[in-house]
Amino acid sequence: MSRGKKRKQKMFISVLPGEQVEVAVAEDGLLLEYYVEMVHQAKTRGHIYKGKIHNIDPALQAAFINYGAERNGFLQIDEVHPEYYQLVHSGDRRPKYPPIQKALKKNQELLIQVVKEPTGHKGAFLTTYLSLPGRYFVLTPGREQRGVSRKIEDESERKRLKEVISGLKLDEGLGLIVRTAALAQSKTSLERDLSYLKRLWKEVRQRGTTAETPSLIYQELDLSSRAVRDYLTDDVGEIWVDEPETAKRVAEMAALVYPRRPGIVKQHSDIDIPLWDRFNLRKQIEQLYGREVTLPSGGVLVFDHAEALTAVDINSGKIGGESNFREMALKTNIEASEEVARQLRLRDIGGQVVIDFIEMKDRKHVAEVEKTLRAAFKNDRARTDVGRISRFGLLEIVRQRLGSSALSITSEPCPCCNGSGQRRNHEWQALTVLKDVYRQLRKDTGQESVTAKVSEELALYMLNNKRVRLSAMEEEFKKKINILAL
């Protein structure tokens, strides 16, 4: 296949009505993107609310906003649009922002948008600089900017799009950002998307004026609809959906985006075979939750997460001979470069990433691996900064986290190892239980038995390996010991 010609991709949407939506994008059977949304963990990012200032903290230069959620949201002074200021503030010879205790007042009403979801004991991170995403544009009320996404790198196309948006009519106070989906789109399609966004903003503004406080003013689309808006490109040839009602809704949205491509949405109606099994995606999805990923040549990627960074170690397969080692090292490192970029995207790993490549002494080989890695990140929606391979074989990457990780939504720390990846062995656990039982036996409680509640796995180990010791303790203290499996 020539590099200039792109293969057609397929999008898959699997739905459990009222509970869960999964979206995957694959090319030639290879999983490229995977997203999950659970109804009980419904995302609020992108939602617009009418809220009220609950209190103002001068020390943090932030306000806490009651917008109807369980916890108040957090609004910093730099996220407050000047239209909400209760005083006239000039930037000349003054700080960029006024003191928040003077700019805002308690019980003041404002329209806010969720930027980051609530986490732990922290409320959501909010902004008053609203944005409304469409298919080809993002409308930015309150910011009169007109720009083109940095992901569009072709200079002639950037110039064309800038000329198009400079000729579009926008009301005062509205700005516009061109999304990557606008690439090669006609002026008519772009104008249609802008008209939709202007109507939407008019509705949001009207609701914001008349609605009670607090209340939801605008709700971001659900995952199945967002998938069509954000991920359906010219490269996607088919959309498979396994739930009838969702299939109808997706077909309606797809018809708006690509009116000349009827039949792009297909329904998977075979009840006996799940969607993921039919298209051989289940194993790839399950692999996302593993620590190791096997490469075609037999090498293995190992992902380890630390507090401040993610380390990726590349282990080679069996290699014999010096010449074979050089060729195999290059081959494995190239495979690893492509797979690392794919895994970071699928797992939505952000922050600092350090890759430990197999040692290469030939500078041409090093340059080839670096080139492959940069090319592999071209299709990543997140911003990335790729470094160079050091003389120790290490390469650093800084990647923006998009907050769409299926792993973070569907995983939790292991109750046995508390997320460390290791736990105490059965012998140590059994001795700890015996120690506690021994302490209880020595107490003069008047009870005739002592009970230890342990896991079923540990109970079997103790009854098989510590039965003699348990019997000896019962004989010594004349009390019965009960090992209760939970």
C-alpha cells in the first residue's frame, strides 16, 4: 500500500441501553481509537450551566460556584470574562486581572462551562469563556478570534481556510476556530455548520436569560453522537451499530455530515455474536488493560506508571549474532515506535513518557526510529512533543491528556495490592493471620473459639499448609480455631 493512499476505516458503536456506550475506530482490523461512557458516570465536561457564586476566596483568587452539582465548581479569576466584572478595570499600569473580591460578588449569576470533571474531593474546574463545538468549527462567544487548528499543517489549505473564515459574517463578540475536520471542505459546508452554531448560541443565550438558577443550559452530545461529529472522517467507510434506536440516531447525524454517502451506517443484528467478536476487536480491547503488549517480531512493550511519568520498556525477542542483533534491534524499535504511539492514544496516557529503546549504535538506525515515532503521532488528536533518543537509549515524550481514557473510567485500584501491581504472598498472609489468632488465643475472654475471616484463596492455603500448626494451637489453648472463607 502506498503511503499517500489511505485505507478505509470502520467505526463501531456498541450500546447497552440506559447504561453504557462504547465506540471504537479500526483500520484493517487494527484498533486505532476506543472510548467508553457509562451513564452513571455521565460526563459533564462541555456542559453549560447557569450558576450562582456561593463564596469568594481572595487567597486563591477564585470563586466557588453553585451550578446544581453535588460539589461547587471552582472558577479562577483568569477564567472570568470581563463582562461579569462589577467594576471597570483597565489593564494600563495595573495587574492583568482585578482582585476577584472586587470583580465579583456573592450570589452573582453567571453562565459557566465545565472544563474539567470533578475528581475526588475537588469540584469541577469552570470557565465563563464559553465554546460551542460543531462539525467544522468551534464557536467562541466573548472572544473575537478567528483561527485555524494547528493540526492542519498544509500551508495552502491553512491559507484557504483563513480566507474562507475571514469572509464569514459573525455577530459582534463571537469568535471562530476551524477544526481539523474542515480540511478540504467546501465553503457551502462550512457556512452550513456556522449557521447551525449561531442558532445554537442564540438558544443558549436565550435560555441563560430566562432559566432559573442553578440549571443546565446546554448539554454536550452523548458519546454515540459525538463520535459521528468528532471522529467520522473521509477515511471511515462504515459505521456498525448494535442497537436499533442508536443506529437510527447515528444514521440521521451521519446523513447531515455526509449527505452523499447513504448506507454508511449498518446495524449489527446477530444476537449470537457480539459486535467486538464479529470484527475480532475483543482481544485488542482487553489488551489495553494489560501491562505488556506483544510486538509482531516477538518483542514486548512493558508499561509502568509512576507518580510523575510513564515508563515504557522495550524487550526484544530471541536474537543471535551481532549482525542479527543490529537488524532485529532496528526492526523491534520501529515496531515499538508505531505501537507506543497507538497505545498512548488508546490508553490516553498523558504527561511525561520515557521510552527505553533497545540499544542502537548506528546513527542512521536511530534517526529512522525517531522519524517513525514522529510519523506515528501525526494522527494523535492530543498535542505531543517528541524528543530525541539519548546516548542511553532513552527518549522523552510529553503528551496532552484528553480525559477520554476508557481505562480510568472502567478501572479501580486492586484491593489486594492497592494499585502497586504486587501483593504479599500466601505464606506471609497466613503467618499474619496466625499471629493475630495467637494473640486472640492468649486473651482470657472466656470464649471457647476464635474466628479468623480470610479470603477463600487464603483459607484453602491455610487449611492445606497450616493445618498442623492450627491443631497444635488448639491443643495448647484448649480452644477451637475457625477459619472462615469470605
